[in-house]
Amino acid sequence: MINKTPAAASSLVAIDTAAALRDAGLRVTDSRRVVLEALGRMPHSGADSVFAEASKSLPHTSRQAVYNVLGDLVTAGLARRIEPAGQPGLFELRVGDNHHHVICTKCGTVADVDCATGHAPCLTPSDGKGFAIVEAEVTFWGLCGTCRQSSNPVSPSSESIQQEQ
């Protein structure tokens, strides 16, 4: 079973994939099990990275099968797809807690950032235009500690370009 709490979500390596899939109403297949395990080991991964990892256990799997499984996992609520501006979609197993992300503008490292107030939605627009807001998605952009130490600071103009993407 997948524990959806933030503390456990960052290290979802040893999960009962069969139970998680069944609980979500999905049939247990090797492809689904392997993709779920890959996401547990590699949060914030793109479909191609998940495919490469899944291929180690299932060498005859196809890229399309992995894309289909990722879609199934997102639809079932077992995974979340994030779409940072200018980057391919990324997938993670941390769901249901309305957390946000910080992304390095140099190396692309992605990390989770807990919601400021702890409850979904953690941000409320000044005018919701009649919508019942259930989730807020925020992406912070900057340089990770490793890139900050190994390079010159980002110039204000390039930083604003990255944030607008």
C-alpha cells in the first residue's frame, strides 16, 4: 500500500505495488507493477527515464506501454504529473497533499516544497471567478546548491526569462 503522507512520499521504494494497484481499482500487471516501483525509486522522472528503468526488469516492454501505464496511474490517483514550463512532463508518487516544486534552472533538478499553509488549496486567488478551487500549483525556479557553488550567479534577465516560461 502506498503511504501518501509527505514524510513517507519522498522515499517510496518499498511499496506493496499489487495492493496499491488493486486498491486503486487497477488490474495488477507486470508493466504497472514495474512502472510503479520505478517511480518509487525515481520521483520527478520523465516517461523516457521511467521507460529506461522499467526496461531493466521488463526488457520487452514498449515505450507506449510505459506511457499508457503512467496515464493509468495518474488517472487512478496513484501518481501525479507535473508539467514545468519548457520541460517534458514529470511523474511522482507523492499525491494528495498539494505540495509544490522547486526546479534548478541550470541542471533541472526537481525537489518537493511543502505547501506554506499545509492544506489544499494552500493559495487562494483574490477572485476565483466562481470556481471551487481544490488545488494550487506553484513552481519555484532557481539554482540548486550544487549549481550555485559551481557557476556564476544567474543574471536577473535570464532568471526572469526562466520564470516566465
